[in-house]
Amino acid sequence: MRKISMVILLLSTIIFAGCVGGGTTLNSGGRNIEKIIIGIDDEFPPICFHNERKELVGFDIDLAKETAKRLGVEVEFKPIEWDKKREEITSGNVDIIWNGLDITEERKEYMIFTRPYMDDRQIFLVKDTDKQSIRSEGDLAGKIVGMQAGSTSEDYLQRDDNLKESLGEYKTYRKFNDMLEALENDEVDVLICDELIARYENKNNPHHYELIDAKIDFVVEMAVGFRKEDVELRDRVQETFDEMVEDGTARKISEKWFQADLIKSVR
């Protein structure tokens, strides 16, 4: 009888230890989360892209991986069409959008956000051999302009009817690499794109592209987006991200990709 009691006690101890020691359980909206699915554009360097070894890498990839590690959950990165963000997150195909995501009024209709962790603005990118004298927003008149569909660049254009009507034409592309190819093939005269992305591309191809550092009054803030009902998940990610800022981890990731600390303070 004593042996049986000891076995029961031992089994109870093992079961209890497994319950409390098996890692963090993430709960949101009454559901336990063991894996977070993050929607990404996987051709958006240096935010998210595949390196020479076909590995998925990038600034936001590193931030998301570290966050998931600290939360004790798995993370899966799922490429999506950037102009289909609303459908992807509201349908449940992805849990989070974390990929250079700017906060906009239109996106607030179907997402909630963390606090902004970085600023970004729009900038012009032309071929290094450009002879068109594009130096400011006013020089876009009559030009063929390219941008990514569903991006802040498109929002920038759509908010200014006078600017849009002054263009010769504007074209949208699914991927950033498609935009670069269009510029290379002279299908467009100039690209409007995120400054962080444009500067990274110009750094890697310093003799191929030219940045036009025009004064565009359209600074935006980057954050992580969630379904509106996932307030608990958003708050847990925010809490964990704040810890990464305070202990210097987020700064190190920023310096790795941008050679500067571009992370906003948590205060």
C-alpha cells in the first residue's frame, strides 16, 4: 500500500512540475496560444527578406523572434500580399502584421497597434544615371511614378489629389523587387518608397541608385498590428517589447541593421 502511495505521489509531482515548468502559456481572448503566425512581405529588405542562403532574415524578423522567445511561444512567418492585409488578419490567416507596418487611419479600422517603435518617411529613388532633374515633389509633374500597392507610399499619393493629377502616370507593384525591376527597365521614372528601405538598397548598390532627399511632409510611425479583439495578445507583446528596449536588446538589433539606434523610447 505504501509503495502505491509513493507512486501516486511521484506521478502527481511530475504532472505538477510539467504544468508549471513547461514554458509560458500565452492567452488572448480566452484561447491559449502556442504559436504566433506573423504576416510579412518577404521581399522587403532590410525589414524582411531572404539572404544568400535562402534564410528569412531582417530587422523586424529579429525583433519578432526575440519577442516570441521571451513569450515562450513558437513563431511562424507567413508571406502575404501586402495589399491584402485586411483580409489576412481579419480572417485569422495570420495573428499579427509585423513588417515595417505604418499606423494609418485606414488600418485603424480593422487593427489595433502597439505603441510606435520607429519613425519612417517617404523618399524618392531614381537610377543613378537619372537625367530628369527630379529633386522635389514638384518635379514629379508629368513623370511615371512607381510604388508598392497597399503601402504608405500609395497612401501618400492618394491624400494629395493635386499631386496625383499632376503625374503622367502612376503604377503599383506587389513587391519592392518588382518596383526596382521596373525602375531598372525604365518602366517608371522614379519610385516613392519608405526611406529605411530605400537607404538600405542604396547602401548595397551605391553606384546604381540615387536617393532624392526631398522634404516630404509625411512622417509615419511603425508599429505591430493585431486583430481588434486580441487586446491581451497586443498588451503582452507590448510589455515584452518594452523590456527589450529597456535592456538594450532592441537597440542592438537596430544597430545591426541600420548602424544606428532608431528605436523609440518606451517613455
